[in-house]
Amino acid sequence: MEFEQLRSDKRAQIVLGLLTGIVFGFLLQKGGVTAYGVIIGQLLLTDFTVVQVMLTAILVGMPGVYAMKAAGLVRLHYQTGSVGATVIGGLIFGAGFAILGYCPGTAPGALGSGSLDAAIGMIGIALGAGIFARLYPRLNRIVLTRGTFPAGTLPELLGVRPGIVVIAVGILIIGFLCLLAILGF
């Protein structure tokens, strides 16, 4: 019952979101992925710190979310994706990432660490989000809904239980992280 109250309390949701964001930024900074050089190194395929941090987060988060869902502590909601939305989103994200050297997660973390160039990026992110929001109705009609994916989740697509996907993806991530370690990344 307490979880339902928490879910419906908008003020608590804002506070939890803010606290979670602060912790997320702190962990990004401690993981080294808010450093411009590290991010550029990732884009140049010379520094795999970002991949290692992200895959480790997935490796921890994926079974954690699955366990919370199985225990009834969370309800997952997803939007069915499409090729059009994925391509447009990828182009916008990729262009911003390539120009700025930060993504929407690392830019606030870098700003919190004192990187003033990230402040310009934050302004650009806000402007870009505003432009996208303004164009959304037209983009949605024209391209975002094109090529709807056949399923909302990998388990649905593959016709297997979610736990199977969690285990398989976990094994793949561990294997890839071990490969990076062997190769000296």
C-alpha cells in the first residue's frame, strides 16, 4: 500500500527523481564518463570506459528491475517503437553527441563537475528538446510511426520468458567485458 501512495504522490515523485538524478550524475562522474576526453576516446574507439560503465549498469540493473517486477514492486510501461522514431532519435542524439562530446546524461554530470563547456551543451539540449517538442505533431504524422516494431520487448519478440533474456544478455555482457579486459581496454 505504501508503494501505491508513493506512486501517486507527485511531490514525492519529483523529489525522488531529483535525488535519483543527483546520485546518477555523481556515479557517472565517479565512473569517469563525464570527462570530455573519455567520451571522445569512446567515439574514437580508443577508450572503452563509457561502454564498460554502461554495460555494468545494465548487468546490475536488468536483473534488479526483473526481480522488482517479479516481486510486484514496479510496473513496467513501454511504448512500442518504430524504425522511423529510432532513426530520427539516433540522428538527433548522434549529431548532438558528436558536436558537443556529451550526451544528455553526461552533460549535467560534467557541468556539476565544473566543465563550463557542458553548460553550453545543456542550453543546446534544452533548445533541441523544445524544437523537437514543437515539431513533434508533424514528425509523428510523417515519420515517427513508420515501420512499427513487431513487439515491444525482446521476450515478446523471441517468444520466451523474460528471465531467459535476462540470463542470456547477462552472459553476453560478461563475455564482452571479459574480452575488453583481455584486449587491454
